[in-house]
Amino acid sequence: MSFKIYNSLSRKKEVFKPIHKGKVSIYTCGQTVYDDLHLGHARTYSYWDVLVRYLRYKGYEVTHVQNFTDVGHLTSDADEGEDKIEKRAKERKVDPYALVEKFIQRYFEDLDALNLNRADIYPRATQHVQEMIDLTKRIIKSGYAYEKDGNVYFKVRKFKDYGTLSPTPILQKKSKCRVHADTNKNDPNDFTLWRKVDSNVIMKWDSPWSVGVPGWHVECSAMSMKYLGETLDIHGGGYDHLYLHHPNEIAQSEAATSKRFANYWMHTTFMTLNGEKMSKSTGNMLLIRDALKMYDWEALRLTLVSSHYRKQIDFNKSNVRNSEALLLRVYRVFERVQESTGGKSESLNKWIREYRVSFEKAMDDDLNTPKAVDVTMLFLKKVSQSLGNKKSILEKSVETVKELLRVLGLRLDKEIVIGVTSGSSVKVTLSWKELVKKVSGSLKKKNKIDGLMEQLISLRVEARSKKDYATSDDIRTALKKAGVELEDTDSGVKWRVK
Ligand code: AMP
Ligand code: ZN
């Protein structure tokens, strides 16, 4: 099956054909690094991770470049306001370079915690100013840019297809443009390639036009061309970039090279938080690092990819609870396989093959991750109904689920520790509360808890025999908090740690 991508440029799903056989070049717009990431960012970056993982799964050699914007991005996404990094550095009374360093480090910490694979190259704008100056020179030479008072602007009306990527008209009538727009521009719609700055600005560079900084858009063109060539396979970004940043990237790149800039454009839809737009500017956001204190990373990761990347998704407690329940079902089937002695049947082999085909079919259809999860759950149901299969086939089923769900960024490698005890004839040395505390401490140190569990279960059996169900429930709840689940079975009380 061929891989299909919804191309924002043609507004259609298209069969993906790479420029060079077997190789894929991907550039995704990264973070302006002056703050921590929230879950909305994580959603967008999870999809680039899934895209890369899936293409690699299909055997492509992928090069993924993602930039760090550490200069040039003004507080408005257009050419107005202050540089976001300089502004934040001033507010915090720190050096802008130190601020950038700190947030890049924290960016990696957050992505690692969510098991997002790193891009292959992370170019920073401040380290590619010369490339941006060179590209600007080329654009001037090709007649698409002009200099005025030390600034350089791109002539948008000269570029024939300007803004075709944008779902809404991008060019505004002069009368509709802001009164205070930069008067150096011949047309208020023109955008800045180089901006002269005052002497009190810290991050600035010499150029043929003035001491200044590059415009925001030009960094992505210069850096993607440097690392991936003048035409790349896939360019990705949040859907907000459809309206200005990406049309500008196309215009300036193609004006310079006379070549198509990117063959496929992919855009992620935003994540909301409790029904409202999640964004830094409104403050309605949950930082990744805060979410990780509240929820299991794997449940978060599953939640992020549980809707299609072009569909809006809301982040709320019930969505994470759904993911937790799904994961629990997955781990339960793994556990049943682990416990099973197996039989003689080989019927599952056929289902393993079919599962892989359905998973690939879903992912080939423009990365349909929710469908990929659905077919996985159907397959797992089949596995749990087929425990009479040979043990090796049962294990192969589990390995296949792990392999395919890794494409979505899950690990599914939590160790399952199971014990069964009747809880009788055990000498109890401590109160149940003290025992639970010890269990919790032992788990943290990765020590065995069998002896402690024997005692706790014995206390719980005793409580139940006295019809003291409140204590029996309290023990169960406290253990769950500590990470141990109890299940009453015919052969005794089963406990499991995950
Ligand atoms: P920001 O620095 O907040 O402007 O975000 C940088 C990029 O992250 C945006 O351009 C989007 O591509 C992406 N992004 C921001 N907020 C969200 C969100 N709520 N959901 C998905 N992606 C987002
Ligand atoms: Zn960009």
C-alpha cells in the first residue's frame, strides 16, 4: 500500500513520492525558545515523531530537521512588536543567549519524558545568520526584494502565487492595513527579510544593509536549504503557519531558487484545554512538566495521538482516563499471555498478519492514528480469546503489538510483577498502614515486596472475615495509590505492580 498524505497545498490526499528513492527529507517548524512547552506543542511534535517513526518503519531513510527560533520572532507573528527572546530576557534580567540555552535544555527534557524521538538536526537561527544574509542577497538579485533605510523587504505582489497555501486571502488592500504599519515598506503587505535594530539590542549582526537581525520567516528557508537542499519532501507545522509563515517561506525560497520549495505540506490542528484554545498568550495551558506530575507519561502520549492530526482534540481528564483504561486493557492481555501455558492451536498467526495489514492501512491513510489504535484493540481482543494458541504464537502477538504501537510513541515495556497469595498462616508484624508505607518505599528502591504483600493480604482477609469492609477497602485503595492492584480470584488474592 502506498502512503498518502493530505497536502495542504493541493488540499487533497496525495500518494507520497519522495524526491530520492528510499529517502525522505522533512523540515518542521520548531519552537521559539523563551518558555516551557505546553501539551498543545507536545501534540504537534508528537505527530512529527509519529510521521518519522512510520516512514522509518516503512523502510525509508529519513532526515528530520527542526529549527530553534532564538532570534527574529517578533511578538506579533508579522513585522510588529519586540523580539520575543530579547523581551523575555529583559523581563527576567538575564542574557538572551542564556535564556535560550535554558529553554532548549528544558525542551529536550520534556520531549524525552514523552518518549519523543529527537530530530536529526536542530539548527538555531542565531547560528545561521550568514546563510540568511546570503539568501536575502539572492532574493534581492532575483528582483523580489528591496532595501530601504537599512531594512530589506520582500515584494509580495511580484510573486505570482503568493499565499495560495493560505485558506483565507492573504493580501490586504492598502486601506485595510494598519495605520502604524512600517512606512518604509512600498506595500504594507511586504514582509521583512532583514531589520535594522537600535544599538541597545543585544542580539544583532552586521550585514550589507545595516546592523540588524534577520526576519523570522527567512530562517526556515535558509536552514532547510542548507541541510536538506533547495527542494524538500515534507514540510510540517501547526495550522497557524498556513496563514503567513509558510506562504512567506514558499515565496522567498522559490523567488531565490526558481524551484519548488516543498512537495508536501502537513499541518496539525490545535489542541484545546477543557474546551478552550490552549495557548501561552491566554494562559489557558497545561505545561508538559506539570501534566507529567498528574498523569502517567504513556497515557499522556496515547492521548496526544488519539485523534487524527487534522482533527481538533480537547485535553481533559476524561480523555486521559480513557487512555489509561485502554493501556490497562493492553497490559492485561500481555499479562494473560505471560501467565498462560499456551496450547496447540496456530489460529492466531492469520490474525497477526491481518492486524499488521490493517494497522498499515490506517497509517498509510494520512496517519490515521485513532484507527490504528482501534485495530490494535480488536486484535488484542482476539488474542485474549485465543489463549489456546502455542505459547510462541501468543508471545509473537504481544511483540507485534509492541512493535506497532512503538510507531505511535508508546513503549509498553512496564514490567508486570504478579503474585498470588491466600494470605493465611502469615505472621503479621506491623499495622496495615505501616506495611503500605514499606511497600511504597520498596517499590521505589525496586526491592521485592512479596513478604509485605503476604502480610497485607492476610490483614485484609482478616478484616473481611470480621465484615470490616471499610478497612478492607482502605487497604485496597492505599495499595493502589502505592502502585499495587489487588484482584480477588478463585485461587487467592492476585496482586500486580506496574
Ligand atoms: P507558540 O510558541 O506557542 O506560538 O507555538 C509554537 C508552535 O507550536 C505553533 O506555531 C504551533 O505550530 C504549535 N502549537 C502551539 N499551540 C498549539 C496547540 N494548542 N495545539 C497544537 N499545536 C500548537
Ligand atoms: Zn518555519
